[in-house]
Amino acid sequence: MRVVAETANGAVAEAMRQIEPHVVAAYPITPQTEVVEEFAGYVSDGRVRTRFVPVESEHSAMSICVGASAAGARVITATSSQGLAYMWEMLYIASGNRLPIVMALVNRALSAPINIHCDHSDSMGARDSGWIQIYCRDAQEVYDTFIQALPIAEHEDVRLPVMVCYDGFIVSHSLARIEMMTDERVRDFIGSYKAVYPLLDRDHPVIYGPLVLYDYYMEFKRQQAEAMNRALEVVFEIGKRFGKISGRSYGLVSSYRMEDADIALAALSSTARTAEVIADELRDQGIRAGVISPRLFRPFPAKALLQALGGIKVLGVLDRADSIGAGMAPLAADIGAALQSAGSNIRLYNRVYGLGGRDLTLSDLKSFFLSLERAGQGKEMPAHFGYLGVRED
Amino acid sequence: MVIKLREISKKKPLFTGGHRLCAGCGAAVIARQVMNMVDEPVVIGNGTGCLEVTTSIYPFSSWNVSWIHSAFPNTASTIAGVESAWRALRDFGEMKDNYRFIAFAGDGGTYDIGLQALSGAIERGHRFLYVCYNNQAYMNTGYQRSGATPASSWSSTTPVGTKQKGKPGRSKDLTAITAAHKIPYVAQASPGFWNDLMLKVERALQIDGPSFINVIQPCIPGWGILPRDSMRLAKLAVDTCYWPLYEIIDGRECTINYHPKQKLPLTEFLSLQKRFKHLLKDENRALLEELQAEVDTDWEMLMMRCVGSLR
Ligand SMILES: Cc1ncc(C[n+]2csc(CCOP(=O)(O)OP(=O)(O)O)c2C)c(N)n1
Ligand code: SF4
Ligand SMILES: [Mg+2]
């Protein structure tokens, strides 16, 4: 083990060096760029044998990943924002072909207006693309999750691509204390790769991407959906197995002081850490507040989430992306659906915050938390949906 | 090099019949001629279009080799991905076979939506042969114009009306554009000259880098022709100098592979095709003359380029 001061982007580049995939194809975009640059350095210095393909666009980056993965290679890429949007067509083709590609997705807002800072509209736009999505709260989680991503993607029950999402600048560029494993440990954990049905098998030619019409298409999609559901179990198992070698165990939903909580906030990624600070403050004032953060977002861990919510009465859900016109943002909509199917009475309030990197201030967060508390006591009826930290006039 | 038909006829076909291309479709002939020249293990990449949809209808396939279709704009980058995997697996000591890679895409997938991916992939120098089967329109979706559609040609998005007579403006010279990348091998070919086409494929497949062959392809409904005239048109395109057979090595050495004994008037090529029917009317004589003038100029420029080219 090594303890280093590193940014999440640096940690991903280092994890990629340790993993030494066969092929990396990527295109630069802020705030992902350093991942690609640092890894290109490892290639130039001969520290990895990886074939690095510096493509002319993200559409080609994902096309290279698709071709290379279907050919039988272990494949990694990284992108953000417009880059992910530009890949959109190919995201579905990667998952539809059941290709275990791993992507670092450094969350950034989508144009227009153009903005380079963090929100989750890029990955939320791809939430139905058939990729497993894991959101990381800090740089340590980014490093750890990136190493877990390959065994998840390549697991025989899954065989689906994985997106490891983390907050642009807030996490990608902040120097943090990170515990890193030795190269041997990492390689031992991910194991060697045995491709399933590779194109490059001269004795067993295979077809990828045929024309499948209404007579078979639904069976293909059904199998894909079932593989996605099986990922719940696999992500959990691999998170535990990772704990055994690193001392840092992972589940599907992270919770903070939820055991006896009456009210809670739910948020993805780094905001969950900020919410913990406020939960502590409220606890000091005698309010039993907790925080939950789904680590896994696709497949959605409904069961684990309900369990984590326990006996709370009111839940505030913070979304860093809107689903414009839906009346509820993506995380809240999924949590709402889980509560509804379980017949839960937990009341849910949804706020969109932090678009385009807008700071979520502690005071905004605190006043939202407090309004939940008052709602729990029947003293206030907050709006079910709204924006937090925005100019109202 | 000589093509030995007797030996080729004994080979196991890598591209088989039973596909659903139209009777007389030139794309089938091209695929067959290209695949005849494959001797080493190969992976085929196929862009969305007629060839792809008709040869891969699940659970059937016309391909006796590994084959991948991923999307419409990215035939070049998809096959470049397969090639990159092959190189990596070799570098990791996990692969011994010497593979070849061939991409097939239509003119729409090459001249238009796939041009960026093609340019990027050949500039990066991946080992693959890219075959553009050029039927000069988006045939799969119903004969819409592409960047390869000739001036004044009918297409379903450039119909012949009272104001506009077919496609305004000429087609782009994609063969020259790829040659400007100064890649090892660029050529034009026609399935009507099978010997020339197959030799070109053989040359291209020996290269450890990118190569590009632009192949004219008669399309039965899109051109409005009879199935039996398909190869006749593939020859007439060449004998009218509308589609010269030539090759360019490293972007400089240019060779015309075939000089028609007698350069036929363009109308010989046009008059068999419904898409040019309006050009034979007196009122459109100017358009016809323009098209003929274009062909004449292009042919002369090509001859000049080849005569003056470095060897
Ligand atoms: C991104 C995208 N846009 C449009 C289409 C629809 N489309 C499928 S094939 C095709 C035309 C193909 O034309 P070409 O490449 O010339 O091949 P051909 O059909 O003539 O064989 C189009 C427009 C698509 N599949 N993907
Ligand atoms: S429409 Fe044209 S290109 Fe398509 S299969 Fe028929 S003949 Fe071939
Ligand atoms: Mg076409």
C-alpha cells in the first residue's frame, strides 16, 4: 500500500497503468483531459504495453472501444459532457453487444450555454443506455471503484459496460489523500482476461451487430435487461471482495448516521459528503438527520435503498441534473418509484441544485434540511419539486 | 501478378449466396471479388447500408469469417478498433496469427457521414483495406442523394422538377481526398473489370497500413436499370472515362490501369439509367453537356497527374 496526494484524475490514470488494458481510445475534453494525457505519458515511456488510440472524435473513441472489445481486448476510455453526448449512438451499441468496456466519466454540464463545470446531466442523459453506472463520493472511491469496474463488467453473469462517474473539478481536480494498492494486488484482483466470443478467433468466426427484426429483437433486449439486474449481486460481491484486500468494503448504497434517523437527504457523488457535515450539525441540535448516497445508480438498487432508509418519515432528494419537464429529477424519480412499489409512506421532496458547477452552500443545504424537519412535524408543506441555490427574481 | 480463376473457384467462398441483395446488385459482385483474394485470417467491418442489412439478417449470415457491424458513421473506426486489439494482443504475446482487416461501406457511409472517421483512421495508419462500394446514393433508405451522387442525377431527395432538374452541383472527388492523406495505397476500381479489381485488393492486402479502394457499383432500383445490365454498366462507367481505373501510391505515384481503346460518349452510360432519363431530353441538353465536359476535364487532369507523377 502507498499513501499519495493525488487528484481523482491522476488516480484513474494510475489505476489504468496498474490495470494495463490492451486498448485505450480517448479524446480530450475538460475536465477529463488529464486522465488521457497522463496515461499517454505511461504509453510513451513504455510503462504499459497498451495500444493507445488518440482518435479524432469521441464517436470514434467509442467505436474503437466497441471494435476492440468485440475483437477480444480489455478496453478503457474516459470522457465528459459533450464527449459523452457525442458518443451517445455508440453507448447503446456497446451495451447491446454486451461489451465489458470501462469508462471514467468526469461529470460536467451539457451545452447550451457552454459550461465546463460539474453537474450530472451528461451521465443522466445516458442512464437508459444499458451501461452500469457507479457514482463516487471522493477520490479514494474513484480509485477503488475504477479497479472494481473491470471485474464487474467482465463477470460472466453481467458482461456489460461500466461508467465510473465522479464530479468534474470538485473531485477530478482536487488533491486528496488516496491509499493505492501495489500493482500486483491490483492485477491479482482483476485477474487475466479471457474474452467471450472474440472476433479474433480464426477457428470460430463470429458475427457482431447483425440485423435483428421483430422476430428476435425483444429476446436480445430482455437478456440485456436480465444481465443488468444480475449486476446488483455482482457489484455487491465485488465490493465486498475488494474490502478483503484493501480494508475498504463497498456496498450498493452508502449511508451516514441512518440507523435512527427521522429525516434524510439523498444525493449522488461528492454532495453526499457535504450533506454529512450538515447532518452532524443538525444532530448537535437534537435533530436525527442522516444521509444516503446510492453508489450504484444503474441498475437501481431499490432494495438496498429501502433498507438504508429504514424508518425515516421524510426524504429530501438532491439532483444535480434536471429531467426538464418531468416534474421530478432523475434520482428522485427512481427513489419515488422504489418507495411507491414498496408501499412506503416516506414523503419525498426533490431539489435540483448545482447545475453548471453552482456551489451548493452549507446554508442552502441546511435550510432545505430544516424545512424537511418541519414538514415531518406537519408544520410546513414544502414544494415537492424545485431548484435550490438559484436566483429567484 | 496473375489472377488464377481456376484456383479461386476451388476456394471455400468467404462471402456466400443466399443474401437478400437485389438480383443483379453490384455490391454482391464486389464483395465476392474482394473476398476471393483473402488468404489469411480476416475480420470484416461493415457499415450500415444495403450490404450490411441484406447479409446479416439474424439468425443467418452470408459471411464465413468474423464480421462486425456497429453503426453508419464509423465503419473505419470500428475496424480500426478491431485492428488495435489485434496489435495489442500481439504486443502482449497473446496472439500469433497474422490478421488482415477489411471494411465495406457505402458511399453515404464514406463520402458523407463516415468521412471524419475514415480520415482519422487512415491518418493514424491502422492496417486495413477500406472498400467503398459506391452506388452513388443512400440506397438502403430509398435512393436519397449523397456526396457521391453525380450532377443532375435524379435521387429521391433531388427529384427532377420544373425548377430543379436533379442534383445541383457535382460529386466530390473522394479518391483524391483519400490520396491527399498520402496513405500507402488508393485506387478506383469497377466490378466490370474483375481482374483489375482483384489485383488491387491483393496489392492492398499486402500493406501493413491503410488502403482505400473506391469501387463503382451499379444499383438496380436506385439507378433504374435492368439486373442483366448491371455489369454492362460497370464496364461502360470505365469505357466512357466516367469512372477511370487508377491507383495512387503514397499520395504521389499515380498510374492509370486501363485506357479505353475508344473513349465512349457519356450517353452510352447514361442512357441505360432512369436516374438520367431527363438528361436525354432536348430541353436539358446543357446539363448533359456540362456533365460530359466534367468527365472530359477530370479525365485529362487525371492523365496529367499520372504522366507527371513521381516514380
Ligand atoms: C446516424 C444514422 N443516420 C442515418 C441512418 C439511416 N441510414 C441507414 S443506411 C443509410 C444510407 C446508406 O447509404 P450508403 O452508405 O450509400 O449505403 P447503401 O445503402 O447505398 O448501400 C442511412 C441514411 C443511420 N442508420 N444512422
Ligand atoms: S437497392 Fe441497390 S445497392 Fe441496395 S441491394 Fe438493391 S441493387 Fe444493391
Ligand atoms: Mg450508397
